[in-house]
Amino acid sequence: MVYEKNQLLTVEITDMTADGEGIGKVDGYPFFIKDAIIGDQARIRVTRAKKNYGYGRLEKVLMPSPFRIDAKCSFHRQCGGCQLQAMSYERQLQFKEDKVKNNLIRIGGFASEFLDKVMEPIVEMENPFHYRNKALYPIGTGRDGKSIAGFYAGRSHNIIANTDCSLGVYENKEILEIILSYMRENHVSAYDEATGQGLVRHVLVRKGFQSGEIMVCLVLNAKSGRKNSDFLPGQAGLVNSLSKVNGIAGISVSINREHTNVIMGKEIHTIWGKKSIQDTIFIRNVEDDFAATGQGITFSISPLSFYQVNPVQTEKLYSLALSYAEISGKETVWDLYCGIGTISLFLASNAKQIYGVEIVPQAIDDAKQNAIQNDIKNAQFFVGSAEEIFPEKYANDGIRADVVVVDPPRKGCDRTCLETILKMAPERIVYVSCDSATLARDLCILCEDTYEIKRMRAVDMFPMTVHVETIVLLTHKSLRESKRWVCEKHCQDA
Ligand code: SAH
């Protein structure tokens, strides 16, 4: 059967892709349908039909799935952000556990029964909205010529005006409204990607949930400037209005004149208040349903530094990292891709010595400052790429570790890092991953001969989206005495 564009069909959604699209088959021919949920009976309009599969647009839900709920945000279908908002939270959690497990089976070659033994239940979030401490809003020009702030429509750079995202903090709306009215009153133009003209590109808002401190950074297509110069016309008026918002601790500008998708420019100028905000992350008791322990670490975070976006779940993730690392006080630990030193400093009080490496210089400045302000003396930080610094410190300075923690970006660990870990042979590896596909690829390499998965757990750091964090404890096979699990491809010597 050949399907035609615009043809209307009725399908039952029987599965979902890792990106959250529904899959429905018509006479064995699969269609991928954005916004359709497993269990839906739907009318779809064919948008593309290839030889073996096609795409459809959800026209009408004929019979809703038992997992379908009313989405909180009226923009959820247009926006690329919340792919799962119309699905019950319980079903989202199952979707994420399945996603991690399937990637480990498909890409990593691990056996399903083995994973059932080592995977602990996903760590869920009690209130899964308004959890993001950071928002990056693109600024553009609406049809009426007025400046707008919003989000990119899925798979495009068309901005849809909405200052009230249901994942962000409530202050975002107030801050954006101030900036937009300032732009209108002062005839300040929004950046236009097509022409490269216009001044204001993006607005970054970040809030410390514990401290209540907020930073605002305007990304500008402006000339490099000097300290204390004005980057915006009528800057004093804008600063005056923004500084009155409850919690505002610092206002900065980032200069970005490049025609790229990279949002933040490297040149940052503080135009009011503090350079960075503070936030505290508390250690939680993983054995007692993540109950608070009262012990915490306070971090400084500057605009260019990475900081986990969901602070409520981050406390649980880092507490799991601390528990998985099983540190007794004698261990040397490497923290690769350490950001502002969050995991390093979480582990420092229990370890003999911590070494951290991170590629963004401002993040390492923050990490050093964070060690000082928390009175931690056994942590040393290096700026550079993990794939250069880590092998070099091992080969030239003989720095070895008992425990290696890795928390790489989505592309996963560099091959050189994995090879150095295998040579160094630490007793334990704690792998924190925001992409289970690259995690599976890397685990396949680490578990080929030397390591085995001892424990693992998905953590829902990004409710309403298809993204999921995973934490894995790997132990060195010859350095471990406990019982071996049997799996097909790995641990064949069990
Ligand atoms: N562990 C930190 C940061 C994790 S995010 C935390 O939980 O906050 C990943 C970090 O890796 C980012 O800070 C990013 O800047 C850094 N990074 C990306 N590529 C890198 C590389 N090749 N070498 C070292 N760090 C890198």
C-alpha cells in the first residue's frame, strides 16, 4: 500500500520512540506521530510517506489513551520543550526507565534479565513543574513589529511569544516583561538571525532556589566594551527597573556577535550587582527516602558555568553519587567534567584527595572559589579538556585514583578518557549521564573485560520532557569479591 501526503488515516498508538513520538501501524506500515501517546486511537494526516515508514500529524484523538491527561501549558504542542506534558507523570517515569533499559540492551549489548537485577527504581519528583532554575529566552520581533520573548517552535527558530513557561520560575515573566517594555520604550531592536542585525538576542535568568538570588544576563549583538561602559541605550533605566525585582542579585551582559546557534558569548560584563549568584545543595539520606541531613555545600555560579537545572532532583542525584562512590576517607578521586566542582565538593569531606577537570575556565574559577568558601582543602581543579588533562596527569605526575566519577555532556566520554580509566584501573567508577545512548556505548567499552555494573538508577531531572539522567556504579571485576550476575555479552566469566 502506498500512502499519500495529506491522506487521513485512523491508527492505534502502540509504542513510542525515545524522542516521545507515538508509533502507530497501518497494515504493518509504521507511522511516527508527534504528540500522540501510547494507547491513543487517533486520526492522523500523512505528512510524509517513505518506503518503509512514514510521518503523520495528529489531527484528532478519537479515543484517548488511559495515560492521556490535560496538559498544563497551552503551547505544549507547538513548543519543542515538553514532549510528554500530555502524558501522566507515572507513565512518563515508566517511559524513561524503558528508554534507559532499551538503550543499554540495544547499544550496550546488556541482557534484559541482568538489567532487571541491577536497575533500582527511577527517582521521581514530587512536584514536577516549575523546577528549572535556569531559563534562556530568545528575543525576536512579532508580526506587529513589537519585541517578543518566548521559545522556538519545535525544530525551527520561529519564536512563539510566551513569557510564562510552566517549567520555569515565576519571576521569569516579570523580568521578561520589564525587558520587553524597556525595549519598546527605548526603541531597542531584537536580533534577527536572518540579517544578523538587531541588538538583543537572548535573556538568561538563573535563580538559586535556596538563596533566592537571581541573575539576569542579556545576550547582545553589541561591540566589545569596557568595564563601566553602556552596552544598551537607556541602560540605567533598565537596570533600575530590574534591580527592583525581588531577589535580583546581579545583572550582566554577554557579547555575542557570531552568526551561530551558540547562545552565550564569552565576553561577560556585570552592569549591576554581583558577578555570580550563590546556591546551596543539601546532602540527602539515600537510605531513608532522601530525607534531609542538614549538611550542605554552598556554590557560586557565574553566567557561563554549567549548573544542574533542577536543584530539587540534583540533591538526590549527588547524594546517590556520594553513596555509590562508597568513600571511606582513604580514597583519591578524579571528577571528570566537574563543572563548578559540585560533585567534587560533595565527595571531598569523605575522601583523602579530589582532583577535578573541566573545560570552561569560568567554571574552574567558580570551583576553586567554592572549595575556599566551604573550607575544603583537599580538592584541586584543573582547567582543560578531560581527554588531555586526565591522561597527562596520570602519565606524567602519576596521579591515580581509587574512584573515578564522570559526568560528561550528551556526547559522552571521550575515548581517551575511557582508555585512561581502563589503564588506571580504579576500584569504582561512578558514571553520571544525561544521555543513555552514549552511556550505553561507553559502558560497553568499560564492561568489555574489566568492569561490571553493580548498581544503576534513572533520576527524573527533567519532568515533562523525554530527557532522563542515569547514575551507574561500576566495580572492577578482579577487585571485587561479591557475587557475579550472569549476563549474555558481559561478565561471561561469571
Ligand atoms: N559535574 C558537573 C557538570 C556536568 S555537565 C555538575 O554536575 O554540575 C558537563 C560538564 O562538562 C560541563 O561543565 C562542560 O563545560 C564540561 N565539558 C564539556 N566538554 C568537556 C571536555 N572535553 N573536558 C572537560 N570538561 C568538559
